[in-house]
Amino acid sequence: MPLIRKFADDSSGSVVLRWCFNVSADRLWNVLTGCQTLPLWLGTHRAGNLVVGSTVKIEHAEGYICESLIERIDPATALEMSWKFPEESESKVSWILRSVPIGAELVLTHSNISVDVATYLAGWETHLTYLESVLLGAPRSMDQFWDLYREIYESLGDSPAPLP
């Protein structure tokens, strides 16, 4: 049950993706935040804990680390954090999870983006595609990440539909 809606707004520097997964919110949370599963869909956990006030470091590629200050955490419900790559301004990411009749819904909002929002929209759609494959028990090879990213990015020629 993949992507439901996606939205990007250059003027506000934000992207939103809404995705349904055929698993419980608890299972989604555990894969979303687990140190063993992070490298299968996002990057390798290098430092920090999922507690408010902790700085978490995730290595997305060799030497390419994103730092995030955990601002809110409600297990299986919500995670809010800053998002900072070395060459970018700090932005903010929130993950809202809720149970739905078919499993769990995730709404990812990334705001205050200082670079082309389409790159983040395609990036998050790619990462969530990888997350879904982990949840289905068939993780994708990270060697194919950039090929999928390019395919998604190139498909953004038409403006994504806004969320209701």
C-alpha cells in the first residue's frame, strides 16, 4: 500500500508525503527507528539516541552525515527533529503515524528546506519505497538507490497533487 499523496511547495520550502503500509503502527515505528533497519532504508546510525534533546547522526553515504536534534518523540505516533546536512541550512522533519483499517499511515513533512524541494520530494519518496520493501521482508539493494531516485525525480515533471 504505497504512496497516497505527495506535495512540494518551493515558496514555503516544504514537502509532504502520505503513505500507507500494510503493517501495524508499532511495526512501522520499529522499522522506521531501529538501528538495525535504518541502513536498509535511510542510512547508518552513527551517534545519539531517540530521546528529546539528543543529537542523532545518520551517515547517508561514506562521510556524508546528517545531524538531527530530536525535538519530540511519541513512540508509534510521532517523531519531530531538525535535519542538517553540512552544506545546507537546518530544516525540520516530522513523522506522524496513525493506525488505519489497512495498517498504518505515515505522514512525513519536511519544512524549511533551503535547496530545490523537488530533490527532497524525490529523495523521501525513494527512501520510503525502500522502507516499504523492508516492511515487506524484501529489502532493496542500496546499490540501486540512485537509479530509483533519478527515475522518481524525472517523473516529477508534472506538479505533484497537493494533500487535501
